[in-house]
Amino acid sequence: MALNKFRLALIQLAVGTNKQNNLQRAACLIAEASKQGAKIICLPEGFNSPYGVEYFEKYQESIPGETSKMLEKAAKENDVYIIGGSFPELDSGKLYNTSLSYGPDGRLLGKHRKVHLFDIDIPGRITIRESDAMNPGNSLTVIHTDLCKIGVGICYDIRFAAMAMAYAKRGCQLLVYPGAFNMTTGPAHWELLQQARALDNQVYVASISPARDENHSYIIWGHSTVVNPWGKVIATCDHTEQLVYADIDLNYLNDVRQQIPLTKQKRDDLYSLFSYLDEQETV
């Protein structure tokens, strides 16, 4: 494929309680996706351990560590870009929900710490407080590749439209959100949020989930998905472990932007309005 077209792969990984098995399985599926022509390969949130507040401290590790070393090695051996899902990172005594991205030469291209922690309470359905264990990140993460610019968020980050808009303003054409939505928020909002962010910013959006484990305390929705700049779902799956492929066409992205011009100038005007409103609130 030409550089303006490339294959994206999402690994909907079945995650168990054995970290080494999880990492080995992820490495095998990265190799399989590479053989199928994928140039950018994405892993889910919490791919080295089960998702849940009770697991974060047990499975934490520093960087470098076995998870980061596996990602570095897999990227280099398979000559691919890897958006490395997320895992519990320990740094200076604090835990973060962290995503590492690597290039085909094994070089670390970016580290994203989940900015918006998952604290929700839907009475009678689900309550979770990620902030009981984790600390939030405080920055955007743009991954520069020879294929496109990628903006990285993690799960709950997708609900914040301004974050996606900021990525688009920085020239990102693909937004990647490793996530682990549940059986309450997943059916209601998983696909809808991806379509909204894609339409807002005329970008491709990919969200990568772990596979569902019905025996786990936190049951995951699954359905890893890719949405194009027109808001159309172009690749998706059910809740089982599998690879999902999508062909990303940046010519099509540019066509959409020309047909319905949300130009850079209009985005800049909107940011000027945001700045003006912020100034008024502080007066």
C-alpha cells in the first residue's frame, strides 16, 4: 500500500491472571497481525492483567520492565508501530494507567498516562473509583509515525471532546483509545462516543477492548471498533478474543474534510472563543 493507505490492527486480547501468559499471547498476536499486513497494531487497556482497582497494585511495574521490554521487542522484530494498550505503571511511589507506543526500530515514541480517571456511580448497576488507586496524567500524547500522526487516549478519555479536538488541532488523523467499557456503559455509549469523536474532528477513531470474561468481577463489553471520518463503523467484532483489521485511507479523510470543511481556521476561531470565555470567568 502507498503511505497514504495502511492497515491498522486491533488486538482484542483475552486477559487472564498470569501476566507472563498475557504478554506472550499479546506478542504472538502482534506477530500474526504483522503477517497480515498491519503497520500499526494496537492493544487494549489493561492488557497485561485483569482490569479492576483491586488488580492495579498487584500487577504494577516500572519502566523499563517486562511489559515495556515485550512491546519494544515486538515492535522491532515485526517492523511495526505498536500502541501498547495500557498497564499499571509505578513511578516515584505513584500508580498511573499508562500506554507506551513504539516504532519499528524499537524506539519509544510516546508515553500516555490516562488523564481522566474512571470514577462513576450508576446506582444499582455499577460503581467504580479508579482514583482510589491511580493518579491522573496531565498531558496530551501525539505519536509521530511515517504513516500519520496519532493521538492517544485511554478509555474514559474518549468522553472528553475537547481532548480529541486538541489532538485534531495538532494534526492527528487517527485517534486511538485502548478501553475497557463495561456491560452498562458499553452497549449505551461505546460505539456512539467513537462516532462522535470521529465526526467532531473528521478523523479515524479506533477503540480497543480486552475480550470479555463472564467470570470476572468487572465484565467487559468488548466490541473493538474502528470508525472513519464520516462517522461510519468500518470494522468491529463481538466480545471474544480476535484480531480486527481496518484499512486507513488518508485520501478519503482529506476528501471528507474538503466536502464538509471544518477548516483549521474554524477550529482556531473556536479555540479563541474558548480562551475568551475562560478569561471572562476569571474576571
